[in-house]
Amino acid sequence: MMNGFFGFIRLRICITIAFIAASGFLLQNRPSAAIIPVVSVAFLIFAGGYAYNNMKDVKEDSFNRGGINPLSGSRAGLAVVSALFLTGIGFSAMLPLPAVAVALLMLAASVSYSALRIKQYTLLKNAYTGLSIPLAFLFGCFAGHAPPEGFMAYYSALSLFIFTGSMISDLRDIRGDERTGIGTLAVRMGFERTKFLSCALLAMCALLMLMLPAMVILLPFALAALALVRMNMMSRAHSVGGASMIALAVWMAA
């Protein structure tokens, strides 16, 4: 039962996003108990978003994930989604008002992605993912006393990195998306062209990491992901991207 719940909320991805929020907070704050509501809110809101997406993507998930989550088509699933969103926004009230505003933006982005079926629109899905997930980083920045200098440069670098990661996930899921008529960039452009573009963007990300000292820890991860994509190991490349976000928060805390 718990495995079904964890799959419903996409536990590993939400943990990764919680670390992204922690990175935003740690960009100018030392580790303290104040980080607990920051990571909790980010986790809960995105868990609600992924759970809602599971309810909307039943057909695609039957191909790409080998089955349908039992919560996806039930009232219990909708209750879980509502509870996650409400709890996340409730916890955000402990934080400064600018952080609450970003939390509401994260919630709106999470709901809109699935409600408007953004995944159906070529490239828009990737851009939407690249812009919305790093909102957790901005949320962490605004949860401190004031956003740090140059925080938008870090947000932009993360956006490009996550945008590229969404293209890699499209390469991984290309067969299921073709069967279900989802026109992702990989489906439209073809596997090899999308693979080449992903490698080029990962190389660009690596250069950006060199220019942003607080994010230099991401450099080896970007290069490792590039090598794995070249070897057609898309699932591993995507996992490396997730691990890099955890490493970033640990690096900033040190």
C-alpha cells in the first residue's frame, strides 16, 4: 500500500525538489531548523502536483511506467491531492509573505500543467518544466530574510539544466509517448536529433556551472549526464540529474 502511495506522489522526484528548495535557502543562510518548513512546503506542493498529474496521465503511464497506480482513478487519490496542497500552503504561512506568494505560484503551476495538458504541446512542456520546478529554488531564496544577490542567475542556470533533463526523460519515454500520441520534442524531432540537442545543452550547462561558484558542484554531474546520453543510457542520465540537486544542497550547506 505504501509503495502505491509513494509512486502516486513520485516520492523520489519530490525529495529532489525539496533539496532544490533547500539550495535556495542555503544560498545565503546557514543550516538551521528554519529550513524545515521550506523543504516541507516544497515537498508537499510538488507531491500534490505529481499526484494530480498521475490522475490525468493514466493512459501514458500505463505504457511508460508499466501500469496504473491504484490511487489514480479514485476519490481517495483526489483526497490525497487536496490534503497535500492544503497542508503545503498551510505550512507556508510560517514563512515571509514573498515566500507564500511563490508557494502559491508553485501550486498554480503544478495544477495548470496537468489541467491544461501542457504535455501535449511540443517544447512548451519542456519549457514549462524548466521554469516551474526551479520555482522551488526561488521559494527557498525568498524564505530567508531577503533574496541573495544574483539569485536570478542561479535560477536561470537551474532552469536550463532541468529543461534539458525533461528532454532526456522524453528520450527515455519516447516509445510510450509515440503509442499514446503525445507529441514531445523527441517524438517530433526524432530520437537522434533530440539526443544531439540534449548533449549540446548539457555542454552549455557545464559552462554555466563554471561561471557560478555556488553551483560548480553540478559540473561533474552535467558531464556525467552528457556521457550517459551519448551512450543512450537515458534513465541513468536522468537519475544523475536528480542526484546532482541533492549534491548541490549538501555543497551549499558545507
